[in-house]
Amino acid sequence: QVQLVESGGGLVQAGGSLRLSCAASGSVFSISVMGWYRQAPGKQRELVALMDNGGITSYGVSMKGRFTISRDNAKNRAYLQMNSLKLEDTAVYYCYAGGTLRDAWGQGTQVTVSS
């Protein structure tokens, strides 16, 4: 199995930036894609960004141009740089890893954007 631990959430003013980190452990050899989802109160979980082992990325529509995903495969880490944050970016952000084993999810980290 793969275990994921996020860090880097917090409170930020609108227009500011935050960087999230996700550390993977366990059966990391099985991972083919890592990334981030988020869930706001009363809403469904939605895609933020994914990156496969080849560096191919995909982003949620509202994140394009503001968020950037990156990975350090040697350290089994994924990062999410979030710029120009908006009030509607407030959510719990979950790290995700998929591959040959069961999908793995982190415990989530709260991001709160204030006006």
C-alpha cells in the first residue's frame, strides 16, 4: 500500500500564494500518477492537478494558469504551487496517488483564503 502525508496548508489572503507538499511512502514503486483533489463544504471532491510519471499534467479548469503541480520522483514527493488564490479556493486539499495498487489518499490539509 501507499501512504500519503500532506503539509503546507493554512490561511492566506486573497491574491496570495501557498505551496502544498505530499510525501509518499510504502509501495511507491506502484505509483504511476500523483496529484491533488479538493473538497469544499457542501461540494463534491474535484480535480485540482495530476502528474504522471512521464511528467504529463492535467488541471481542473478553474486552476489553470494559477496552480502548478510538480514532482520529485527521487524523494517520492508531489508539490502544488498555488498563486493568485481566490476565496473559492477555500477547501480541504487531498493528495492522491494511483497506479497498480489501490488508490491512495492523504488525510487532507485545510486551505482557507480570506478577503
